[in-house]
Amino acid sequence: MEVEIVESGKNMVELKVDNLTVAEILRFYLNEQGIKFAAWRMEHQTKPIVFRIESSSGSVKKAISDAVKAIKKDTDKIVSGLKK
């Protein structure tokens, strides 16, 4: 999976992502955490997804890191449940 930082500010980051599934899961978890704004758009199926994340307080990078940790924790639970 490729991720490219298009724009970055104190409370905002805009990324290009090439995986729709990852973008949607990340968007869901970020919104569950109470981030100010997390959404993606795709201009055309042949172009990468543009993902914008904004935070009203705190670091966007930390919010992304926390969301990824939560995703990993939940997927580990699913995998361990399937092994039973």
C-alpha cells in the first residue's frame, strides 16, 4: 500500500492512499475517536483516494497512530476468535 502526504499542517493532513478498504476503515475509527473531520474522496477509479483528516485539538499524527492501534487490536481479536 502506498501513502503520499499531499499537505500537512498543525491540525490537518491530506494524504493520497491507493487502498479504498484501508481508507474507509481508518475513516471509521478516526470518527469513532471524535476527530474533527476525517473523510476521503475519489475523483475517478483510476486516480488515488484523497484522504483529509482534521483535528480541533491534538496531533493528527497521534490520532492516526491511535486509530491504527485500535484497528490492529480489533483485527487480532477477530483472528484469535477464528482460531478457536
